Amino acid sequence: SPPSWLANIIMIKGVLIVNNHGKPRLVKFYQPVDNEAVQQTVIRRIFTQVCQRPDSFCNYLEGIVPEWGENIKLIYRHYATLFFVFAVDSQESDLGILDLIQVFVEALDKCFENVCELDLIFHSDKVHYVLDEIVTGGMVLETNISSILQGVKDQRKMHDDSLNKTAGTETASQIQSRLGDNSASQWQYNF
């Protein structure tokens, strides 16, 4: 169980994207829970509270998430088949978090050119990059969409560069040709 002082400094306890059937498409806990079974319970509890509300109701409610203590608010938006849910400390601004959800969704829309549930499934790494540009360690880091997208673009470039270069000078194709066609069965380690 996390120390009690940790709960007091983390503003955003967790971010979830869940489809209409309760299947999580993104789960990021900034305040940890004990184990995977408890994590599944938290996800189920949050989804149950949010999905039962009609779309005509406001998008925030006092949530019941005992694993994160009292005074938790669930602030969410329901887009097509997906619920975007932020579990936050009760002192957080409801409208501020709704704006943050909007920034997150707009950034995803620009990354995927009209984001859909399949994008979240097949490109989960990119979705995490976007979220990490916005929220880090439970604290809001960035809200400017241009800066967020630039950060994701830079991350992608570093990833591509790391795949294209090995040891600073040799490309992956140069290593493969040096090892020969059946390199998988002839691993050589030179120490």
C-alpha cells in the first residue's frame, strides 16, 4: 500500500479510457493500488459509476473509490463508444479537468486523424505518449496542443532513430548484412 503522504500530493489519481461495454482501452494509475486484482476492481467500480449516468447529466460526480481514499471526483466525457475518465482529488476544478479531457481528445484526433477505438487498441504506445505529454506523475504538465504534438513527434523521431542506428554508427541493415542471412541461428558475441 502506498504511503499516505503520496495520496496528498497526487492531483490526478488515474486516467481511464473505457468502451461502452466496460473494456479498458487505456489505464494509467498515478496513485498506485496494491495488485492487479485491486486494479481491476477500481476499473470496474469507476466504469459502473460513470456508465449508469444518462448523457443529460453533468460530467462529474463524487466518486466512490476506497482504494484512493475519500474525496475523489470522477470527471468524464462520453464520446461515441468511449468514456474518457479522470479520477481526481476533490480540490481539482471540474471545468479545468473537462478542458484537459478535451485537450487530450483533440491531441489524439490530430495524431490519428479522427481517433477511434481501434486506434487506441493498435497504437496504445502512441496514446500513452500523448497522455505522458499532458500528465506526468499525476500532475498536469502541458495543455497546449501544439506543444503536445511536437513532444509526440520528437518521441517518435527518437524511436525511429534508435531503430535505424546501433552503436552510433552502424545501421540495423548493416548489422544484418554483416551477420548474414541466417543470422538468427548464428548469434555471435564478441566481448
